[in-house]
Amino acid sequence: MEVDGFVSPHSTLESPAVERRVTGAIAATGFGILGGSVLDATGGLVGSFSPRVMEEPDFVSTLHRTTAEPSACAEPEIDYEGLPQGAPSSTHMLAGAVAGIMEHCLMYPIDCVKTRMQSLHPEPGARYRNVMDALQQIVRTEGVWRPIRGVNVLAVGAGPAHALYFACYEKIKFSLSDAIHPGANSHFANGVAGCAATVLHDAIMNPAEVVKQRVQMFNSPYRGVLDCMASLLRQEGPAAFYRSYTTQLTMNVPFQALHFMTYEYLQELLNPHRQYNPSSHVVSGALAGALAAAATTPLDVCKTLLNTQEAQAVHVIQAGTAGAAAAASGPESRYISGLGEAFRTVYRTGGMPAFFKGVQARVIYQMPSTAISWSVYEFFKNVITKRQHEKRLRGDRDGDK
């Protein structure tokens, strides 16, 4: 049963016939009925009653509006922090590779200064007051290209190293976070993920770090990267490329754990909704890098010593070793090997202050370096995620057709 202004419960509210009848009723009387309320033609409330017509069941009234209601169907929000369906690892690997190469290449001149300022026995021509003084002296006395000598080997190593680094970090972080605090961030998971990612990263980067630092030193005897690699293989053997690996891990595991935990904590404060926010990524990355760099400088000094094998530092070790013991130890005694020996050498050479040589250059290097790394990584992750999301939506639409 249908009456003007009323629709039976069995009628379809969206049918054109019903809309025409309701519209006609409103046009004729100037009133409409909606759920027991009397409305005028403009939709204003006039009064209300309990609708009963000839002992029929309650009827549901409808009011036709000429203005279209906004669509409730909006596109689903992109889960920026989540991995895109289909190729999750490739997204982080590509973004991480680009971020790593840009970070190391852009900050390479400061890295060169840091290596020289950490020298335990700098030559007279390599004694600098601060970072800017070092850059000016290097350019003035050794040429404009000298601060970036060896950047090619670092770029080759940084690409695959950072690809594995970020992919491993994201995978372990989400897996552990879901296991520990489902749906919430876990600082413990962030720290463990950073440590695990560092093991892979350093396994690839350590040979590049050794060659880079040998080339960066003042009065380096090597003509270039290839000459340095060939000389190391010929004179010190393959072990020379990993002599500082355990020291680098000892330094980078706490560095990255502190770095990632600080970054994620600052993101919770500055970017609680975890949207793509360039300013928050830059600030969080810079502060996290500065804190982690300052705390691990003593280990970085030891790593630099193991990588460069400074002649004067080696002489300190040889002088403190008995002649017979040195002869018995063979040709390897010419080199400083191991974190313990590096610590003793640094302490004998300059005491406790020697462990913080180059701390200013290290912090100045790490602040923009980690800011660049995180901002570039988050930018490319956002771009790649959006593109994959759009492709998936297009595929869904084509499937519906």
C-alpha cells in the first residue's frame, strides 16, 4: 500500500517511481513526512506525530532532496608506513640504495676531514683547528678535487649496503613490533632491527671503508682506488679488508640501535600520525645522528686506526713489544689488529682525550648525513608506495569492468 508522502516497507526507497510520488506530494502540499516528523518544503521541522494509517503497520516516509549528497565512497587512505602489496622489499631496497648513495656522496668532503682529524700522529701539514680550516687547507694545498678523492668506491659500496640495510630494518621492525605490541610502535623492536640491519650493511661496506680511508689520509701513497685495492691485496692480503669489521660492528651496533630508537621516538613526538612529513624526517634524522655519533666516537677512532694502520701508531705497538716476541709473531706484528690492541694504542698515544679526536667533525658529518639519508629514503618510499597504490587501484577498476 502506498499513500502520497508514504512508502510501504516493502517498497524500494531508491526507485524512481517512489521519488516522483514523494516529490509530487511535497509540491502539492508544501509538506513532507520523515520518520514521524512533519517537514516543510525546505526540509525544516514543523512538527511530529506517530504515523498510523487505518491500522496499517508503521510506514517509513522519505523526503526527496534535489541537492546531491556528498559521496561516502572515498578512496582508501594509503598506508604510508606499511609495505605496498606485491613488492614490499623492492620498495625499501630501491629507496634505501638511493638514500645511501646520496648521503655518502654529498657528505664525503666532511668525511675526509673527519678521517684526517682522527689521526693519532698527524703530519705538520695535516694539523687543523676545525672542520672549515681543514677544508680550506686541503683545497689550497692539495687541490679542489682532493676532498672527494675515493668517493667512487664509497658510492659503489653504499648502494647495495643501504638497500639491504633499510629492507632488513623495515622487515624486522614490523615483524617484531607486531609480535611485541600489535598495532603499536616498539622501541625494543626498533633497536633489534637496527642491529640486525647493521650486520648486513657493514659486511658490504667494510672493504669500501678501508680503501676510502687509506685514500683520504694526508700524503696517501696510492694513485687511486684501484691502486689502493691492488696494494692491499699484494702486501696485506684479503684479511686487510675486514681487519676492522668486528670493531666496526662493535661501534655501529650501538650507534644504529641508539640512532633508530631516537629517530622513532622523535617521530612519535613530531609526526604521531606517521604521514610523509619532510621537516619531521630531517629534524629527527639529524638529532638522532648527532646523539649516536657523539656517543660512539671512541670506537670510531679505533676503527680509523685499524683501517689506516698509521706508521707512528704501529711503531708505538712495536716499541711496547719485546724483540723476541715480535719476531715470533711473524709479519702480522707490523699491523694493529683487533679492538683491544687498537684501544691500547690510542690510550698510549694520547690518553683519554685521544678517544675523542675528531668528535666535532664526526657530529658535523653525521647530522646532515642522517638527515639526508632519512629524508631521501622517506621521500622515495612515499613516491614508490603511491605509484604502486595507484597501479593497484587501476587494476581493481579494470577488473570490475
